[in-house]
Amino acid sequence: MTDDQDKDLLKRFRDPSSRNMAFRELVNRYQERLYWHVRRIVIDHDDADDVLQNTFIKAFKNLDRFREDSQLFTWLYRIATNEALTFLKKKRKNIFVSLDDVSYALSSQLESDTEVSGDAIQLKLQQAILTLPTKQRLVFNMKYFDEMKYEEIAEVTGTSVGALKASYHHAVKKIEAFVKQQF
Amino acid sequence: MQNTENHNEPKLNLEGFSEADLKRKAFKTPEGYFENLTPRIMENVRASEHVSAKPTFNWNRILIPSFGIAAIALTTWFFLPPTENTEPNFDMALASLSVEELTEYADLQPAELVSYELVSYNEITIEESTFSDEEIIEYLSTEDEIELNTLIDEIEI
């Protein structure tokens, strides 16, 4: 359910006289969380920025239709995840046609990216995460870094809580095995 | 939003590294990025609002079904048995071919000829579409609204 602050924000958004101010507040409230969520999916900063811009444009256009039976932030996460995956799909079509998979390319990008922190363990952790299947990757990021509840992740991914728990368990085991192999 | 929901859930355990180490942001952002982000997003949102406010005619709604209809018409024409008036004159057709085309034809292996020559027109049936024009147009126009799980399956990496 939407919390009181979000309910108030949505009420003001539906009033044409306070619509823009309310949306600005929404952007201000969620931009950073959404940015990091998207960045962990697409890796590159400029790509994350593009995806984030599109996410908020879509949110603005569809916020009137938002049903308050889920939380506003999980609804925004869902749009952001969709946009990020759509972006990767297009990128694969345009650039990575000859490569075996996108994760290999993203992993290479991670090593050469000047915007990635030089911390070795964080780099290895990100590379380990990139070896996971997409859904496990999404679940792990939302659970581990964003500290979301399974019920909230379920609202984003449309997957049952039981399946999410299994995904997270497998993800943790695979990451541990990958990192141990590297050190 | 601290997570306290499950004590039995697996903890990521990488020897020698604390949770704080592992959760520290691995990526950098350009300096001042978040300070200017809200105005940039609002500017883009306003620009998109301006664009979508213009009464635009969506040519795709006309062109895509037209291409579909044209493709169906062409396919039907191609598979229809030739009438007397349209019976091709083999000699004339042969005369119109270049030497390269004839050589290429002669070089075809028997297995390759099967697909061209051994299929009888009578054996080919065209399934009638059970979709209405509206359903086809609706499907084509909602191409972007792909479900998250479909995207995950498609991009599986």
C-alpha cells in the first residue's frame, strides 16, 4: 500500500495547479535510489542516465493511471527495470550481435570503466553478479543492495515470494563460489 | 527500509570482507551529478509533455496494417495456380535469363532443387487468420509495452 507521504504527493499530482511541483518532489525523492538500481543493471553511467530520464518521463505520463494497491516506489522500480532491460535488449541488437552474451560485454566494460571505483572486491562482486541469469541478478541487487523485502521485489518483478527466495539463495551461492575462485 | 523479515535467509559470506565493504558503492558518478539531476529530469519531462501535446497523426497505424494487407495479397497471388492468360512462356522466360543466372541454376545441388521444384501447389495450404484487424492493430501498437518477464526471458544473460 502507498504510504501517507506518497498519497499526499499523488493527490497533489492529480490537481493541475500543483501537478509539476508534486512531480518535482517525486523525482527528488526517488531519483537517487532509481539511479543506482538502473546503474547496477546497465553498468555505464551515461546509459543509466538515459534510462533514468526515460523512466521519469514514463512515470509522468502514466502516474494518473497508477493504482494505489501497490507502493509508489515499487511501481517506479518496475518502470525503471523495464526501461533498463529494454535498453539492454536494444544494445544487444545494435552492438553485441557478434558476442555470446551481454554480460560478457558488460563485465569487460566494468573493468575498463573509468567511473568504477578501484576497489578490487567491489569489482569482483559486480563481475560475479554479472554472471548470474537476469532474474537472479535483479533479485540479488534489490535484496542485497536496496534491502527490499521479498514482497516488494515481488511487486516489481511479478514473481512469487517463494521463487524469489530460491533465486536469492542460488545467487548468493554462485557469487560466493565465483569470488572465492578469483582470490 | 531495513530488512528484518527473515533470519534464515542466506547471508553473503566472503571471507575477509565485511558487509559494509561489499555494500559500498562500486560505481562513481560525475561530480555534482545528483545536484543537477532534478532540474534536468523536469526539463526532459516538460519537453516530452510538449511533444506529446501536439496533435500528431500516427502513420504507423495506417502503414503497418497496409503492409500486412499488401503482404497477404502478394502471398495469395503468388500461390494461386496460374490461369490460361497468365501461363508463363518457358522459352521466353529462359531467353530473358542471363548466362550467370543460368549457370547458378545449373550449379544447384539436387537437395537444393527440392525446395524449388518438388513442392506441389496443391500441397500448400494457407491458414486463415483468426485475428480481427482491430486485434492485429492493437498488438502492433502495443509492441513497446512488453511485460517484464518477457523482457527477462528475451535478454537472458
